[in-house]
Amino acid sequence: MNDKVPPLLKPRSDLGIRTLSSVAMMSVAIMAIWLGGYAFMGLVIAIGLGVLFEFAKLVYGFAYSLLAKILWLLGGAIYVGLACFSLILFSTPVFGMTPAIVLIAAVIGTDIGAYFAGRSIGGPKIAPRISPSKTWSGLLGGMIGAGLMMVIIQAGIYAFRDGEAGDGDVYLAYGWFGLMLTGAALAVVAQMGDFFESWMKRRAGFKDSGRLIPGHGGLFDRTDGLIAVAFAAGIVTLFQTVVAS
């Protein structure tokens, strides 16, 4: 009689799927940024509509009264709508795409810095009941990563123009150190957007906001930080416009 227990099958890794999805998403985003104009606008609108759909699905998972649903959906439309409007506004000829590119770079820098700092350092969690994987060291790493990424991208654009500032180089008014601090602040905003979406998913009882992107979940899962950052940038722009008028 053979008493040997057969080895347990290891769960299949989704690393390959995640990698392919990431390459596909980055390719589409880079192409839209490179083309600019209607291509970038169309991508932002398409993603915004998809995020709104997923936002509504989460809302219907935890808001039970009609009034609560209406208020949440209205708030979501304002939140996502203003974020998309900001990205489109910052990509117009008046700005020359630079502010939009630098904002996106700040969010990418946040994700990269937070990932490596969180994995290598670890430490206390920020809000384990909402997002168990987020640590204070990851937040600090994200702040550093966002600041460095904004400086690198803005410096690259500046150098590409042979040292001549364009109309869209609005961040140069802050100075390079001020740009670093702006990136650090945006990293905090991006993390708040991440926590907000995680909180909504936990209330609704969902692991992911959707299944559109293999290995990554939904559009809201991938853009929660960018939406928060673009929304904050929109609020600041509106405030500056009102004050200037």
C-alpha cells in the first residue's frame, strides 16, 4: 500500500498575464500621449466612462437608499469628471501636454517608489483594515519617487527644447526643489485616492472594481491614484482661476 501523499499543486502565477497587460496598457498610453490632441482626449474620455461604470457598480454594492445612491453617483461624476477634464485641459495647445505628462509621471513615480520601499523596508501599516499592504515606508518611498520622477521628466522636456521653457512648463515656476515637494504632495494625494477606492471596494464586498484588465482588475483599480491627483490639480486650477478673475 502506498501511503505517500501526492505533492500539492502550486497555484499558477499570473505574472505573465499581468506583464502582458501592463505592456499593452503602457503602449496605448504612450501612443495616445505621443499623438496628443483627439487621441489623448479620446483615451481619457473612454477610461473616464469605464471608471464611472465601475464606480457606480461599487456604489450599488453598499448604498441601499435611493437618496444615497443619487448622492454617491453625483459625487462620482464630479470626482471622475473633473479629473478627466483636468487631464484634457492640460493636454491642450495652451499647455502643450507637459502638465498632463508630469502629473502622470508623478503617479508612476509614486507607485514605483512605494512598491520598492514597501517591499524592502516594510514596517507599520497605514490603514490595515482598508488596505493591508500599504505601509508608512511605502508612502515615504512614493513621495521620494514622485518628486524625482517629476524632476526627471520636466528636466527631460526642458532639455528637449534646448533649455527654452514652453507655455506648458508651469511647474518650472516652483523651482526644482519646489517641484520635488510638489511631487511628494501629489504622492500623498495619490495614496489617498488608492485608499478611497479600497474603502469603497471593502464596503461593497469586492476584491477588484472590475475584470476588464487581465491580472490587474478594473480601470478604477489602475487609475485610482491618477484620478485623485488630476482631481486635486483641477481644484487648484479652478481656485487659481477664480482668484485671478
